[in-house]
Amino acid sequence: MAGLDQLSSRERNMAIGFGVVFAALVIILVPVRVSAYLSSKQQYNEDLRQALISVNNARSRIAARRLALGDVAARYANKAPQLGVLVDTAAKTAGLEIAVQTDVPPIPRGKLYSERATKLSIQKTGLKPLANFMEAIEKSGHPVAITQIDMTKRIEPDSYTVSMTITAWDRTEAPAPASSAQGAGK
């Protein structure tokens, strides 16, 4: 206060007014800012809580979906036969004649899977026998799919030339760890 005594009354009133305004701002703004900060944290926590609840609720749906799909190893347990045999059987069942069939060399897909394919050409077919053939391939119960198809309409009604690729995936067993094989030899 000693400094205020040396000021004129006008300057003293301005300094006191400035002090009052500053104190009012501190008294009002600090709680408002703290309240806003706590509100944002509360909203963040509520969002996290909702996310955790939705994850917990989804676990049962995920478990049901996994059960419906089955284990990955179980899906590949029924190894597909040679694609030529599978294609010939499905073609005879559907009443199709395969003009050209070419096997594609197997391609490794990761450490445990390999992909093998066959390309085939059907020169003259109708839609119904073709649909029956494709259905027989898809429902064979093996990890097989039609991965490429090209159809060309012929001049005759309900007559098409078809080229397609049929792919099968095989799971190989994981190799034994090298460390256990070396330890057994010592």
C-alpha cells in the first residue's frame, strides 16, 4: 500500500479498479476453466466407458460368428482333391464339356498356405448348365473358389464361351521348431 500513497487519487482509483477487475477475472475465470477441463475429461471418460461397453457387448456376437465360421484349421482340414478331378466331376454332373484345362503351378501364400489353380475353357454352353457347374464347385465342401470368369455371348441363343480360373487353397502343417530338433540331436 505504500506505493499507492505516492500516486494521485486518479491513479490510485485506476490501480484499485485494475486490481478489482483482475481479482474478479481470477475468481471467475479459474473456476470456469477448471470446470470446462473437468467436463471435457468427464466426456472423454464417458466415451471410453461406452466404447468398453460396446466391445463387451460385441464379444458374444464375435464368439457366435467365430463358432459359425469354425476354426481356420478345421476349414482347411478337408483338403481339396486334384482340381482336374473336381472340375471333371462337376462338369459331368452339370452336363458340360470342358474344351481346355490347364493347371497353374502352386504358389505359396504365407508360411502355412499354398494356392493352386486350374484355368479352363468351355466353348459352347447355356446358362443353366454353367450355373449348375459353378454351384457344384462352390458347394464341394473344399476350400475352393472360382476366382476369375470371362463370358462371351455367342450368336446362337443361350450359348456362351466361358473362360474361368478355379483356385484351391491348402494348409500345410507348421514345421517343427529348429531349436527342439537340434536339442534332441545332442
